Amino acid sequence: EIEDALVTAQSARAAEGPELLAPFAQYLSRRLKYRLRGVGIDVDVAQYPAGEGSYDVVELEVLVEGTAAQPPAAADVAQAEQQIHTVAGLLGLPLGQGRVPGKLENYLSQHRPRHL
């Protein structure tokens, strides 16, 4: 499977050109991982081409044990939520803003809306 994906990627690069295949989005993405007070912190930084800016997304995560058959205890979920709120406060991150667009979605909405 990995070999097939590599051959496909190489074929796509070889076919690049305005007539056949041209990228509709291009940016560099970097992920930084941290841990603070038991909370996993992922910082995704997307650097768009010159003059088109950048976009950063921060994800805070606490894992709580449970399964579909035996969901996590409500107290454990509440404790995890409190940890997230505490760390978000320490870092000055706003919470509760609803759905946050991903890097590609943000890029397209800002710079290539016809591709959405």
C-alpha cells in the first residue's frame, strides 16, 4: 500500500502542469507538541505562500479511559474538562468558539473560495 501511494505521488508530480494537474492549495505545515499539567497541546502552524499569511490552530486534549460498552465516568470527563479550561486560561486561549476550521479549509476560504 505504501509503495502504491509513493508511485501515485510520483506520477502526480510528473503530470503537474496547467493542462493536466495543478495544485489549488499550497502551504507548509508544522506541528509542535507540548504537555502542561497533564494536558496534551498540539500547535499546528500553516505558513501560506508569500503575502498570503499564516494560520495557527491549537488543540488541547486530555484522554479519558472508556469504551463504547463502558463509557468513562462523568466525574473523569468533568475533571478532564477542568484541566483543559485551566491550561487554556494559563495560555490565554479562548474556549467555546464553536467549530474551528482546519488549515486547508481556512486557506481555501481566504484565498481560493471557488474551490470550496
